[in-house]
Amino acid sequence: MTGVSCKVSFNKFFSETNRKNLFQLLLLLLAALGFYAAVKNTAPSGNNSLNAKSVEIKNRDDSRVRASLRLLRQKKRRKNYGDPAQYITLNTRMAYKGLTLLPLSGAEQIWLINTDGKLINRWDIDADRARLLPNGHILVLHGSKFAANREPWKTLRRTVAEYDWEGNVVWQHSGDHILHHDTRVLSNGNVIFVSRYLLNGAALGSVTDPLRKEVNLKADALVELNRSGEIVWQWNSWEHFDLNFCGVFSCEKRVAEHKQALNNNDYRLAKKLRDWTHTNTVSEIPPNRWYRQGDKRFKPGNLIVMPRNFWTLYIIDKESGDIVWQYSKGYKDGLGGAHEAYMIPEGLPGAGNILLLDNGSKRRHPKESYILEINPVTKKPVWVYDRGPEFHCPVRGAAIRLPNGNTFVSNDPNGVLFEITPEGEKVWEMKPPSHISRAHKYPYSYCKVCKESSGS
């Protein structure tokens, strides 16, 4: 390139417009660096120890963190998708009149809309998991599938945070490990979440397969915090499952698939095969008729947990930590991975039964997904939504029972939300403009602040 052309290109690049854009970019970089420094300085420097007591989680109310987040929100231009109502493709009088919390994965937005699509509120943050609280706040895990590798969400994957109606952080806690898939406020006011650990070295001493000894296995813990940030209960999967156990299908089969993936240079698949448990759901058992009838397995406060890669649903006794119930096969060929399993609370149709979304997989009912409502005592389905290949939600997703008996479904990978009657008739549908992270529908009565803001 000649000197003249270099000068022209240089001057063109540093035109007034580009200088302005460059200045904004530098501000963003400085904000991100400030946030990273704040996190680094306040985060515990653990070594992935498997001792529950050694996992220190500290409160991060550092002003630098808040300032950096605020600056990032101000400077980053998020896409304007327009009126959410335009994405509703079906809305009948049989649809339940409630509020839908809709996290848009990758778009760094969380919408709260009513049944007609009116935007009640919007939070400009990314969420791998978001839950609406009765006070109008939201509880959030960051780092959704399409934003997990972008800052600040990549760093914030180790943080659970509560945001108020205006989007201010009012409570947050962070630690050494990635938090993923699920979090919620328990009936005692504490917060529980799923935390990922890396098992290696001595931790794999009990593994008998020499190939698996060479693999850093990902395992999960359930961690419960009080509002002061103290760990009051922790359940480590590797302390309750034999490391040589891989659920419905043998570890040998998983190792063979791992080797094949490496031979095919399919490192993405190989990485997935190191994911031992892949827990995607933790839910608290509410008061129920089974416990009142004397079945202690369903004691309120016990936890339903879904290690997806085991293809089995479990109930954990909260006091002992023992597994007291499990379900893997009761409809057709059995669970093919599942999400959002929870016991329907009293006052709703189907109370006491367990509702879940069975995604399906290559090994079990490929290209078909089911919504199952299971009697936990008989382990038999009492209601099923099965449309064959017409309904397929291969990963993620959710199914929620509504007060009018309808069921709300979040088909995340296909970008569709819909509501069905007990007879399976679709009465509401929305196709959001971006990817979804497990949307959830709530009654207006759940959130007084939301009701007042909607004018309903």
C-alpha cells in the first residue's frame, strides 16, 4: 500500500463519526475492566475444593461493580423489538389472563407482558434463569446460552442476583463456581441454586474406568443461602451418587461415545460427554395430600431435582440428604431428558402431581416431546400432552400449570410460547423475536406491584 493510500485510510478511519464510536467503545472496555477488577478483588480464590464448608460465597455490594454495570447498560445499544403484542399469533378468550416473564436469550432483555402482549416492564439484562418475585423483583442467574461468552455476563455466571422493578441490584452473591439452569426463593426465604464443580485428581479416585479417570468430570451441587450470604445447606451430587453410575445408560457407553467424538474431532460433543450430571431443575415440594396421608417422601421442603444426563427424576430428603424417590420410566419408552419438574401446589388443578417437560433425545422418542403430569405415588401419568413430531422441544423449555387448568409451555429452542387446555387445545401462542430462556406465566395475584403497573 502506498503512503498516500495509508494516509487516506487513516484519516477516514479517524473521521469525526468513527472517533465518537471509538470513544464509546473505549468507555465500554474501561467499564468492563473496572467490573472485572472489582469482581476479581472481591471473589474468593478457592481451588474447587469438594468440601462444602470451604465454598465461600461473599456479598458483592462493591460500588465499582454497580457503577460498571450501570455504565454498560447506558452505553450498550440494545435492539428495539417494538410492541410485544405483534408477536402474539393466537389469543382466545380461553387463555389465562396473567403475566408472562420472558427472558430473551442473547438479546439481554427480560420482558414482563400480559396476555394481550402489553409490555408491563422490561429489564435490560441477560438471564439464563429468571423468576418473578411477589414484590415485583426478579431473581436471576446470568449467562444464557447465547450470551454466556460475552461480558459482563460471562463473569456474572458465578453470581445470583435480585433486581428491583427499576433494574437496580438489591441483593447478590457470588462464588468460585458457575451457577446454572435454576434458582428460586424457598418457602423459608432462603435462595437455592445449582452450582457446577469440576472433579479431577483425587476426587476421581473411586472411578474404575481408566478412561474416565483422565476426564475432568463436571458435577453439580445444590446450594442454599440465607440472605446474609451464609451457606445453610449444600448437597453434593458426587457424595450421593457413585461416580461409576451414569443413570439409565452405562458410563461405559458414555466413554465410548466420548472416544468416538474425539476420533471425529467433534470436541463440542466430547465436552458435553464430560458433563456427568447436568442438573437443570431444583424445586421445593409444597404442602400436599400425600404427606398428610403419611407418605414422608413427599414432606414439604424436600427437593425435586433433575440431573438431565441421568434421565431420571429424584426427590431428596432435605434433612438426611438421601434420595427417597425416583422416576425414569412410566410413559412410552421413558424420560429422554426433562426440564422444569415440580409438584403442582394446592389450589391448582392437579395439585400434588408432578408436572414436567420430557424433551426426548436420540435414544428415547427422538423428535418428539411430551408434557407429563405424574401421580408420584403410582408413578403413572394422569395427563399427557403428546402430539408426536408436531411438538418437539429438544432442549431446555418449561411447562407450568395455571389456575384455570390450562398449561403454559415454553418451547425455548423453537422460539414459541403457547398455552393449552386440559383437552390439548391451543388457546394462546406467541413467537418472540429472539431466543427464549424458560419463560414462566404467573397470576396477577402473585405480584401486587405488577398488577398496579399494568393498570389491570
